[in-house]
Amino acid sequence: MEKTVNPFRIGIAPISWVNDDIPGLGDHYTQDQVLSEMAELGYVATEMGRLFSQDPPSLRAKLNQYGIELASKFIGVLFSDRSRLEEELKTFRSWAEYLHDMGCKYAIVCEMGGSMHWDPRRAPEEKTIQRLTDSEWESLVDGLHRAAHICQELGMKIVYHFHAGTVVETAEEIDRLMELTDPNLVHLLYDTGHALYGGYDPVELLHRYADRIQYVHLKDVRHDVLELVRREQLDFRTAVLRGMFTVPGDGCIDFVPIFAKLIEMDYNGWIIVEAEQDPAVAHPYTYAKMAKEYIDRLVHHLLAAQKR
């Protein structure tokens, strides 16, 4: 039987090897080992992680050595704080220019204000989300629009990453963000795992905002762990350490209708596997291989079915 070529550009984030959110996880992995394993498995892109050099010429040379592109970088912002907005936009511009220098077409942005782990104004032990006021929402939207204009100047697009443990986490908050932002400026990063965590059916979200989605993160969810997290109201980092997330095909999310819709959309942006796990528990190479084989097999069957 003729092998169907996967038309999607599939990358993988380094967070499976070295975790950016939880210091200490995967510190023994080197830049070369991670990139060589990604390339060996057939991934063509990655995202910025703390193990990678921040010097563009050095990183570009290293990525070229392994035939890997840099798709983007997660940029945490505090746009909801009006008193910090101008400084935040300066920082955002510096990262956007860095990504542009690296040949990226997308900048991933996520609001950190009020988050349970990443808001620098809050004490580290605060593990509840401090929801935004209406005025903070206004400041956030203003910041996103201005950041989007910065990206447009550089020939890039901004994609918003709704995220567990932040103020844009739930279905209601995602819908509010989409309603308040200009669709020509602010695009959506579609993350299957964070959608389910926040109570949004991933398939419903994909269909509702198909015209806004410009970037995809694929992760799966272990249902029993998710139920435990909800029942015991565990914070995000604890949920990750308990193994809530895994790679596509290893959890409870049905990816068949998701890829069927992406095929229908003629989606041509990045698809990045981003399964945040403890590398000491979930061996990164093993799980990255599992994900790539599952995605290739699924896409092959869907495309073959179309031809019948």
C-alpha cells in the first residue's frame, strides 16, 4: 500500500526533556542530545526552551546542524497591569525582534497577571488564580492589540496561548478574549490539553474558532489524573508532576475529529507536540516517538479514507 505523506509540519517542544516551568526537571539533558533526538524521530521544528542558546547566530547554527526550525517562543506578559504596560511592551518587542531574527512567523503570548505560579507581583506560595477586573481586561486587550501591531511590523503574527493556572483558562475566559480582541490582530493558539483542563471540549473549541487558529499545541490528558486534580483542587505544577498531561494517543482526548477538522481547514501552520511530563517518569525519547508514530498513523488513515 502506498504510504501517504503527512502534509502537516510537526514539531515538538523541548519541555518533554527539560521543563521550563518546574526547575530541576531534565537538567541533565544537553542541547545537542535533545535536538538530535527530535531530528532522529522526524520532527522538523521546536520552540525556545531554557536549554537553548539565546544568541541567534549560535542557536541558528545549532538548529541548522540538525535540520530543525525554531517555530516560536512562549512569552509571558503582564499586559493586564496598566502601570507596567509600556515596559511590558518594550520587553515584548525585544523578544519579537529576536524571533524575527530567528526566522519565526509567530510570537506566542500568555497573560501572567493573576496567575497561580507566574505573576512576579505575587508570593510564590499563592496558588489560586486572581481573576481580572473589567479594567484589567481592558488593559490586557489594549496590550495584545499593540503587541500584534509590533508583530505585524515584523511580518509576524501574535497567537494567544490560553493556559491552565492563568486568567485565560476556562471556556468563558477564552470566549471573552476572542470576543474582545480584533480577529485581524489577535490569533489563537489551539492547545488540546489546556482546552480540556479548562473545561472546553477540544473539538468544539476547534470548530468555533477555526478562523482564528494559527498555531497548534498537541497534548493529551490522563482522565483519572485530571479528575484527581479537580477533586483535590491541585495547582498546575502539582498536576504536571502527577502526570496529568501526556502525548497524543496516550490519554482520553479523541484526536480523530481534531485532525479531520485540521485537514478540512487545509491548516498549514505549525503543529507542536507539547506534552509536559516529568522526564524521569515519562522517558522523553520514548514518548516523543510514540507521539510521532501515532500522529503519522492517524493522518495517514484519514487521508487514505478521503481517497476512497
